Amino acid sequence: MTIGTQYIHRVDLMSVEVGWELLWKSMNIDEEKEVHNLRNIGIEFVRKCGCLPLAIKVTASVLASRDQTENEWKKILSKYACSQSMLSDEMEGALYLSYNELPYRLKQCFLYCALYVEDYAILRRVITRLWIAEGFVEERQDQLLEDTAEEYYYELIHRNLLQPDNKSFDQAECKMHDLLRQFALNISKEECFIGDIETLRGVNMSKLRRVTVVSKKDKLVLPRINKVEAKVRTFFTVLGPRSIEDTLFKKFLLLRVLVLNYSLVQSIPHHIGKLIHLRLLDFDYTGISCLPESIGSLKNLQILSLNYCDVLHSLPSAMSQLYSLRCLSLLDTKINQVPKGIGKLKFLTDVRGFPVGEGSNNADVQDGWGLEELSSASLLRYLTLVKLERAACCSTNTMLMDKKHLKALVLEWTSYSEDVRNTEKVFEQLIPPVNLETLYIVGFFGRRYPSWFGSTCLSSLVHVILRNLRCVGLPPIGQLPNLKYLRIEESYAVTKVGPEFVGCTKGDLVCSQLVAFPKLEWLIIRDMPNWEEWSFFEEEIEVAANGRGEDGPAEIQKVNAPSARVRLLPRLVKLKLDGCPKLRALPLQLGLDTAGLKHLELIETNNLKAVDDLPLLSELLIINRCEGLERLSNLPQVSELRVNGCPNLRHVDGLDSLRQLWLGVDMEEISRCWVHGLQKQHQRLHGEDLDVYTMFSS
């Protein structure tokens, strides 16, 4: 059965007219005249795609990169006809057209993604490292390889050859459609193998370059391979075996990429040092307890990943000899002893899990690295500092400020220290560069935030994640001009979020003119068990505390008047509150300025009595396990409502645009109070029945 035929069996075909509409909308053609002029030849493309949505989208990506003229489209159509004659059906013809338009390096990157098993998540940070290690990424003047590799990643997404995960804000995760993956495997079938490697016994492997081993066996046994055949460049394990025979490190001497993660491999043989071509070594989630000193012989090694190695507590002194190393990743690996001299590794761009310590002037092995060892790492792009409670104050405040490539910074205090004052001083000295885009703060236990928090030096910040903060308040970040994503988690000391979060206080004349969180699109707040009050301006706190009586709306309008000029969250798209059981009310102004709000999700906000007066919320409202919720009202633009675990929800109305209602099985009895009214309203407004579905717990 051909690829195209498989697809036809799984999805309905579009009509030609619908397919043409999908084609020009996927290309963002807005001019009515242009759409009309290209319609006839566009319909030819749709027919060549067999009216299959994936093929149409892929074809649209090719057409979008060309001049929007009939002659140009005819040239492409002639290539399409040629490719179709070589391939089996319309789908492969469309995919081949898009593949053939790729630059050579992007072709290599696209085909490499097929090494992931079906439906496997492809992480941006992982796949770009693999491309670099394989030599697919072009070196450009004044640009890091990692930046170029990310451009490749987003280009493949733009061309619809990779599918981003919509749950990921910045497309940091994607998948390869199974048809695209099969297409890529067809092209590279002689070079790539995915499956149980023992099935290759007796097979000529001279053309084999990349292997993904899928095995549930306790021990991985390799087939007999002579030196002439052993030209494999990449070796992955999936569903890793408990052990791997040592011959792996002797047979594949041309390896560039070796990934043994998710296996219980406990030791690495000394002769790994013979793999002199190795550029990437990934032992994530393995049981290794040490690395041999011979690792220092891997002079070409660029990426060493040792994340989540629970029994690995030290690094060999030969680490300081890996002069080509670009990435060292030690996340959640409890490293106690490290070699002196990491500062010698001039090409480091990515260091994750850097264990901070006081360092040592004498010993070759020390208990953590001093922050000063990073001073010479001028190419750093991503940096995670852990165990910051052990850090001593630096001699300068510019240690990070001069890192012009630094895009992401993670500052983590792993345990509590009584020396709060030193912690605050160290944090004050870690001033990020102005080009920083992502900032994680984890476990900070000081009483005050550094003076640079919320200042102009953070003007490029796009992502902020705050987790397990010990402070009673949140930092003043409401005026960061480019902040798009904010997540706050596990800040147990916070009971009240107020104007200080926005960055202004009552009576501040400047604040009356500001836009709070001007570009924020996603706001996620989780696991805040003691959080009770939420306001953006001081006037709101009194109203929230007093509750809403019969005169509530009039009082709210009067009290809110002084802040009428303040704009709040004008670009917010998604708001999620999860595990905030004491929160009494949503901010009053939330429903006034959030014109882009499409997704509101409330989980275990048990003290919340009502969700109402959100006239701008336009698409999806999810409410799950909110036991105290009694009322939903005045939500005129919500088109989909999902409710589960709300035993006291007795009043629901004002959902004029509702199209779909999803109810948990536990809502059957209580929903009788209001489902009939919603049905009648929907019938009156839209002339049809409301779609009501039942949700079943997994």
C-alpha cells in the first residue's frame, strides 16, 4: 500500500474548492485580485495533491517562497509532474516537490529527523545539537552554530515539514508527521536503520550510516561486522537495554554521535577513547557511576550530555582537555567533584547544571566550580547555575554582563542557607546582559530581589519562569517591554499578589499612564497553596476582600475609576491557574483590557465562587476540580466550555456564543440545573441544538 493510499484511509478528502481555500490561506495571500488570478492553476495543484490537507500545506510552503505569478507557478507545476512520474502517488509527489526545494543542508536535517521513532517528541535543543555534531550546520561569520541550527529548525516548521507542539509556547518541541517520516525513510533507506539491530545479521551494512536501536532485551548484542562495513556515524538506543556489550566501542570507530540514554548501562569502557571522531556523547538517564580518563582523548567532542545520572558524582580530570567542547549538560546529576580548569574550554556555548562552589587554588579536583571560572567563556549562550547557596561574592558585577551571546540564564538555589545576606549579594552581582531572552529563577530564599530585576537591563526578556521562591512577594516585572511568557510555580510564601507585581503603587502618577505586561501572551500560575488575594491595583484589594453583594457592580465601577487609564495585559491569549485552592477572586480588571484572551483554565481553585464578567474571553474555558465554584455568567464570547469536578456549580448563563459543552461524568446530576437553559438559548440564537459531550477520566 502506498503512502498516499494509507493517508486516504485515515482522513476525509477535501473538496477541490476547500482545498484551494486552504492553499491560499496557508500562503497568507490577502489580495482578492491575486487570489482570483491564480485560482485556476491553484486548483491544479490541489488536484495534484489529491485534495489531501497535509500535501496542500506542504505545497503551499513551496509556493509561498516564489513570485505569486501564473508563469512562476506553471514552472513549479511542471517540476511537480516530473516528480509524480517518479513516485507512486499524489502525496509523495507533493512531498517530493517540497523536499526538492530545500537547500542541501536542510535536506540533511529533515532526513535526520526520521531517526526518531513514530510519534516521538523532537526537542529543539536536542535535534539542533545532533545536526551540529553531524556537520550539517553551516558556519557563518559572527554567528554561533547553535543559532544557525535553530534557524534550520524553524525553517522546517515554516515549510510544514515538522509539526510544532501547540502546548509549547515557543515551539521548543515538535513531531514529524508519520507520512513525512515514512517519506524521509524511503529516501534514506540505504543509510538509515530503525529496529532490532540483531536482525541485520548477514546483511551487507557498508552503506549504513545511522542506526536507531529499538530493543526491549536485557542485553544489546551487535551483529558481526567487518571493518570495511563499519561506517556508522550515528548510533541511538530507544527503550534502552540494561547492558551493551563492549564491542560497540570497538566496532564503530567512525562514530560521530553516540546516544545511550534511558538505559541501565553502568560503566563505560576505557577504549571509548578510541572513538576519535566522536562529536556527541549522550548518557542521559543511564546508571553510569564514572567516566574513564580516556575521555580526554576525544579531541573532537563537542557535546557531552550527562543529565539525570543518579549515581554519577564526579567528573574525570581529563575533562579539561576537551578543547572542542561546546555543550556540557549535567542537569539533575548530583556532581560533587569536578576538575579544575573548565575555563580553558573557550568554545563552550551551553553549560547546564554548572555546580557552583568556592573552587580551589591548589587541588586538581574540587567541590564545585567558582563563578570566576566562567569569566573567559565569552561564547556562552545558555547557562544553568545550580547550588548558588554555596557561591561567594564575585570581585566584579560584570561577569555575565559581557556575555553578548547569552540568551538563556537559569539561577538555582538548591538548598536553604542561613546566610541570607550573602545570597542577596550574590544575586545582585549576577546582572544579566541586555540581550537575555529567557530567565529562570529557582529556589531563591532572600528577602528582597536584586535592584536590576524589572529594570531596563532586562528589556529583551521574552520568557520568565519563577519557581519555589521563598519571598513573600513577587518581583516587579509588569513593565518588561517584551515579556511574552510568564510561569510562576511553588511559591508557597506568597499570600497576596498586588501592585508591586505590576511595578507601581497607589498615588504614582506615572503608573496611571502605563500599560502593564504590554506583550504578555501566556500567564501560568501553579501550586500556590497559600495565595488568597490577587489584584493589579490597590483599589481592587478592598473590593475583593469585601466580596460582591447586591450593590457589588456599582461599587466596583466607582472604586475602579481612578485606574481607568491603566491598560492591563492587552495581548494576553492564555491564562492558567492550577493548584491555587485559597484564591478568592479573579482580578476585576482582567475582563476589561484582555481583548486577545482565548483560553482560560482553572484547576483546583477551590475557594473561587464565581467566574463571571469576562466579556472578552473568546474561545475556551476549562474548569476542573473547583469544588467551591457556584456560578458562571456573562461570558458572551466563549465558544467551548469544559467542566469537571464542580459539585456546587448551580448557575450557568450568559454564554451566547457557546458551541460545545463538555461535562465530566460526575457533573450529570448538578448540570440538570442549567443545561436545559443553555440548550434553549442556543436554539433561540442559532437555530440548532447545542453540542453536549461527556468526558471520561483517563
